[in-house]
Amino acid sequence: MPLMTSPLLSFLAIVTGSSVTKRYCEMFAMSYCRSTYPSSFAAADRLGGMVEKIKKEGNAHPAWAAVNELEQINDYSRDHHHGEDPEDGGADLIDPAELTGFVKRTLRLVNNLQA
């Protein structure tokens, strides 16, 4: 999985932010769920749907311990799930410190960055 997370690791190295990096957080969390719990999620499941499936099963779901973190990553990246809105006339403002925090949390979740 290290190659897959290289855009997030690159972000940490250069400490710049963009909506693309926010989307990577969601994409890597989804990939983590699919690869770690392959029998729990379909290829078409999005992160929000995965969170709902986990919540529905409760503590019987093997990803239950990560559900709050997954939900927070999903909520944070929600505005950029499908890219920036070209109708609104400009790029969205992103807080670099907040983005860095979510990148680190996502990497921790997928086990590529020690606490």
C-alpha cells in the first residue's frame, strides 16, 4: 500500500493543500476498507455508505473500531468527493493545518505513518 499513499506522503513533504489532497483522504480510506474488509464492501461502495454499513452492524462489524475516524474523514472530504464546483467561480479555501491533520489521520488509519 505505500505506493498507493504516495500522494498523501508527498503532501506531507511539501505541506501544500488542495481539494485534490482532500479527495485522496477519502479515496485512501475507501481503499483501506475494501482491502482490509473485502467481504464487507462492494467495489461501488463510497466511504459514506461504508460508514453506514459499519454502523448498521455495530460492534459486530470488524471495522467498528475505526468507524468514527472513517466518518470524520468522510465528513471532512465531503465537499470534494467529486471535485471543486466549477459553478462557484473559484477554488475553495482550505486550511493547510487542518488538511495536514486529516492527511496524517488518514495515513495512520491505513498504517503508513506511526502515531
